[in-house]
Amino acid sequence: MDGHPEWENTLRASLRHGFDRRATAAHLNLDPNTVDYRLGRIARLCGIGAADPAERLRRPLCP
């Protein structure tokens, strides 16, 4: 996530808020769609579905 510190901040906030996109968005003062976009970019970068609870439990978000 080098070069995208906002992605890391979004991921950390999402973890803190139990992956609740609206709570994460409110915490970061963002639109919930922006949270979805950022988490989607992280998921594609890492090759997993960050929004899928089963996938989150199987392995870490990034190697």
C-alpha cells in the first residue's frame, strides 16, 4: 500500500469499526462508497476479498 497512506488508514478504521462501512466512513469523514472503493483496491492488490468475512479469517490481508 506504499504510496497510498489513505488505504492503510481506511483499512485500520474499518478493522476498528468491525468492517461497518458506514461507521468507517463517518470516522474518516468520507462517503461510504469511498470506503468501499478503497477496500476494493486493497482486496485486488492483495488478491483477496476484504469484504468477505470468511476470506478475512482464512489469511492476512497482505503477505
